[in-house]
Amino acid sequence: MLVSGNGTNLQAIIDAAETGRIDAEVSAVVSDQAGAPALERARRHKIASAVIERSRFESRDAFEEAIAAEFKGHGVELVCLAGFMRILGGRLLKEFPGSIINIHPALLPSFGGLDAQRQAFEYGAKLSGCTVHFVDEKIDHGPIIMQAAVEVREGDTVEALKERILKEEHRIYPQAIQLIAEKRVAIEGRRVKIKQGG
Ligand code: GRF
């Protein structure tokens, strides 16, 4: 898991793994922020964690190589971004081809980038939500694995909307990981094909 902040998605995935709801194990957490509360969550669950700060590296490639080395050292097969606040270059993608996913708090391709919930709210969208997608070279762009819709209510606030979207994030992120663990996810161009479960 690659994080920068609070780590509530990390927590949802740890909980799903620990209770056997997903056939996966969170084996390493990397944060680019030393003070990220996500790190404390990893420690609490005895999950290996590392702080890898961008400022300690001369190039983005070197930074991403260090992240890749950390994950490979723990046998990571799938890299999950959750609230990771940096744009990835090509290096990590090369190290984990087709094996990096992200969650975004809007229904892509609408409202990519920062502060997506506020963007949707201020645009006047009646429906927003969240998206789990593969990561590619462009921001919030790769093939979509799963989405959940969340209504924008009359009298809503950005904060209330954020909270309801986050709840859905916590529900669908583990589900998407489980689909991948069951090898039911195939990328066909821009489309992700989900095979029926046995
Ligand atoms: C989530 O809304 C996620 O979609 C976005 O950043 C937030 C991270 O929350 N990319 P958390 O750190 O998982 O609590």
C-alpha cells in the first residue's frame, strides 16, 4: 500500500484481510510523509512500514526505484495507492506492470485531480462517487475496475458528501482487490473485463 495521509482506506483493506473477507495480505506500507497517521495503523497491525520521502532523492525515478525495492523486498504482487498525493512517473509502473491500482473519490472520467468531491459539489453534479482503477501514465486515467455512485443531496455539504463517498471507498476498494486476487480481472484496451465467479 502506498499512502500519504490518514489511511482509512488502508484500514478498510487491513480489516478485510484480517477478517478473511479478501484473500490478500497487506505486507508492506510505504508513505512519502513521515507523519502520516496511516503509518501508525500499519504499526498497530504489525505490518512492515517505511517512510520514503521524495526530497531524499535526486530524481523521481530514483524515488520510485526505492519504493519498488521496498515492495519487492516484501514480495508485494499488487500495489494499492490510497490517498498517495504524488504523481507517479514511469518507473514504478515498469516495475509493477498492470499491477498498480488507485482509488479516486469521484466517478471518473469526471472530476479527476485534487479535491474531487469539492469539484463535483461545486459543479452542481447530482451524482458523484468513487472509482477503483488501474494506474497508467496519466493522472486518474487508467482502466476502471469498479465504481460506486453516491447521490449529492439537497442541503448537502462538501464534508458530508466526502464522508458518504469515503464509506463507499471502504466498501469497493477491498472488493476490487478480491476480484484481482481471484484472477477475475482482465484488461482489454481501456476496458476491464470481470469474469464471473465460480
Ligand atoms: C480518499 O478519498 C481517496 O479516494 C483519495 O484520498 C483519500 C484518502 O483517504 N485519493 P485515506 O487516507 O484512505 O483515509
